[in-house]
Amino acid sequence: MVETPRYSADLTGNPLLFTETRMTAKMRCAGSTDDEIAEEIWEHNLYQYNGEGSSVKEHGRY
């Protein structure tokens, strides 16, 4: 018998981060590597959103 996955509200409980995804896409199109993008985001605290803590720095690095 196939087990039905338990319901989770993870997707609705987290912001979709559209603006941050768009920023990342622009950096990729400009030729930045994954490491360069991660460093830029981390150094300039570019991913900020409302929720528990308001920035990537408060959540830790990956």
C-alpha cells in the first residue's frame, strides 16, 4: 500500500522570495558564479524578508 504524505504548510509558511530570485537571476545573467553570488548576498545582506528574523545573516549561512 502506498503511504500518503503527511500534510505540511511549509510552502505557505515561507515567503516565495520573488524579488530575491530575480536579483539572483540578474547576477547569473551578468556572468557571476555561484560562489560570487553567495558572497555578494552574504556581504551586502541582500535577502531580507519578514518572518522569524529578518535577514539571511540571522538564519546562518546555508
